[in-house]
Amino acid sequence: MAAKSANAFSAALRRGLYEAVFRRRDIREFLPDPVADDVLARVLVAAHHAASVGFTQPWDFVIVRDLERRRRIKEVFEQEREKNAAEFTGARRERYLSLKLEGILESPLNLLVTCTPGRSGPAILGKVSIREVEIYSACLAVENLWLAARAEGLGVGWVSILRNDALAEIFAIPAGVIPLAYLCVGYVREFPERPVLESKGWAERLPPRSLLHFDSWQGAAGADSLLRAIEDPGIWREIFPGESPK
Amino acid sequence: MAAKSANAFSAALRRGLYEAVFRRRDIREFLPDPVADDVLARVLVAAHHAASVGFTQPWDFVIVRDLERRRRIKEVFEQEREKNAAEFTGARRERYLSLKLEGILESPLNLLVTCTPGRSGPAILGKVSIREVEIYSACLAVENLWLAARAEGLGVGWVSILRNDALAEIFAIPAGVIPLAYLCVGYVREFPERPVLESKGWAERLPPRSLLHFDSWQGAAGADSLLRAIEDPGIWREIFPGESPK
């Protein structure tokens, strides 16, 4: 246990991380207040410190304030949303159409995170048969950004109802660079207690135990004690004394 | 500024998040000590609270302790490493071969994170023309897991020098489920101050300003104040009083 306590953060520091993890939300309602440069800089530096295959750091960040470009993005969103809505029927379709799914124009800024495979050259330490590894890395940067934003009181909403060809054209993205995540960023009146898609009845959070497998997909050897722990509120007591974390 | 201060974490809580972000490392040297169930449970719950498109939560976690399966994984790694090494020449190839790139057998457990597209049905809120969105979501879970592990004093190393067909076979992963991230997890003697690929001279951290674009790939309108902020150590003073964060 010595090794454990030597490198673990204090309960207070761990709380900072877990607060960000549990209170992060996908945000679609923004206040117009501008984001201060020091806050945005910290969030971007956090993104840049994500893990990356072969230390390739394949990400870039386009900071979008220009309203004309955002209007064009909004049009693409509307077209794609029509297509997405057509995949649902009846009450489900009604519910889909009732949801606000973006804050492209209301938020003070948008951020496009891109991925450039092969930026450091064709040979990459860690990229062999699994060819998507740089895209995975760029996604890790998005989660860092999202958590740092939450800690800074900034909401982030990922708009995936878009088209990459349109993103590339609107922001003059060079060939070979992949538009990965289009994010709306800004302050919010409040962060919802629960994910909006959960509170609006669109989907439920899956029980953690349903996602665990042991040594193979159907395996359950040695599962019992971890399954007990994952459902035990007591595992959070030291970090969130006297309250439930979620 | 009222909206800002209302939802931002205290400097102390933000520090917990940024400590995890800046001190997280890709780890290849592990202690054999077992990971306690409560610690592993917190890390997995953190992963499960990542963002996901349409709240699909497309991830699963295979907890791998079985040594026989890990030996087979190690063999696949050795084959893939040969291929990867062959892409480099001369001193670069020597340096590649000198690097320890995994801790598959030494770490007390391995974790396979998978992605199941379409788990909640064929129609997904947020999945239209950009078809990889669930894979992106599963990557976000990996970064949550990695940061929580760091806060708990646990090292994580992502082994991407593998083949998905071998992973699927060894862990009996069903068709349609994508093996996404194979992670070695365990306690460590110490977390290196800098990424190993940086300290060993494999690659350098890119200057953050080189990754920023304004309104379009070549755009620089309104860039100055953010570029100044991102290189100003003063933006970290409130969070890391009297020291540099990185």
C-alpha cells in the first residue's frame, strides 16, 4: 500500500477531478458573456496535454468567433438535423424535434478540433495495424478540454450533426486534416444536475455492472468483489464526505 | 463576470483537475501490487461518466487478469512491434528498439475498452453524416479513466501496437464490437516528470501557439491577446500559487 499512497492525490485534489467528471454536461444553452483569454488559454493548454500516440499531438484548434461562418455552420446543422429526425418515428420523432441540440450562434465562441494524421511523418511509433490511433488521441484532447472548461465554469456542447466536407470548406481546412469535433463554448446560467437527454427521457444511464466483463466478453471469474464495490456509495465517502457525488 | 464565478470551481478544486491533466503519463513500468476494488471501481465509474453522442454510452470494459491471455497479447505486440520498428531506419530505429513500450505482463491488470456502435438501435441522436461519433465517445471515456487513474496514483499505458482481429479472438469479442483501447494498469514507483518520449528525445512538445487558428485555418484575426495569454505563466498563478504547473 506504500506505493499507492505515495503517488495518489489527496482526497481534496481527487475531488477536483471527480467534480469535473461528474458535473460536466453537454450544453446547448449559453449566456452571451465573452470568455476571458486566460480562461480559454488554460482550457486549451489542458487539451494540448492529452495523451497522444507516439507523442504526435495530432490536434489543432480553430477558434471561431466570426458570425458569418457560424451562420453557415448553423445551416448545415439544420440540414443534417432534418436527416437525423427522419430516422425516428411517432412520439420519438416529436421528442427529437423538441430538443435543443446546439448553441452555435448564441455561444460567444465555437471551437473546431481537428486531427492531422501523419503530421510528424509517415512512420509513427505506436501506429501499425490499428490505423485510427491519431484520431483516438485527438478525442482524448477533447475530453481534457471539456473537463477543464467545466472546472472553469464554461459549458461545452459537441455538435456532431454536421458534415465534414462542409466544415472543411467553411474553415478552409487543408486536405489530410480531419475535422473531428465542433464545439460550442460559453458560460451558462447553470449546469443541469443530470444530462439533458436523461432528464428529458431520451435515454437512461446504463448500470455500470452491465458494462463490465472479466477476462473475456462472457467471463465473470473474480467479478464479485468489483461488482460489489462499483455499486457501493461508500467508495466515494473519503472524496465526497457526507454527500453523494452524482 | 457573475455567471462566471457562479459556476467555476474554486482554485483548489480546479487544481485537482489540472494536476491530473499535467501529471498524467503513458506508463510502461509497473509495480506488481494489486489494485484495490474500490480504487478500480472509482476509475471505471469516472470512465462511464464521459460524454457520449445521444447518451449512447457505447463503451464496455474487459478487466483482464488472466495471465495466459496476456501472454498471447504480448506475442501479438511483439509481432506488431517488429513491423513498426521496420518503418524506421538507422539511429531512429535503434532508439525505437531501446524503448519499453508496454507492461502487459508486469502490470497487475490490463483493461480492454471497446465500442459498440448502434447498441441502442440503428437510429442515434447526433449520428448522421459523421459516422464515427460513437468511437469518438468511447475515446472520451478512456481519457476520463486515465485522469482518474492518475489521481488515484495508478499508472495507465495504452498499447496500440496490437491487432484488432487478435484482440477480438483472444477476448471473444462479438462481431460488431470494436476493440478500442488496450490499457495496462497498475501502481508505479514514480510518475516521470515529463513524457518518456519527450525525455528520451523521441519527440518534443509542440508550442501551443502553433496549434491555434482563428476563424479559419490560415486566419489570425483577434489572435494576439489569446496567444499572449497562452504563453503567460501568470494564467496559472491562482491555481498553482508559487510554482509552475508543468
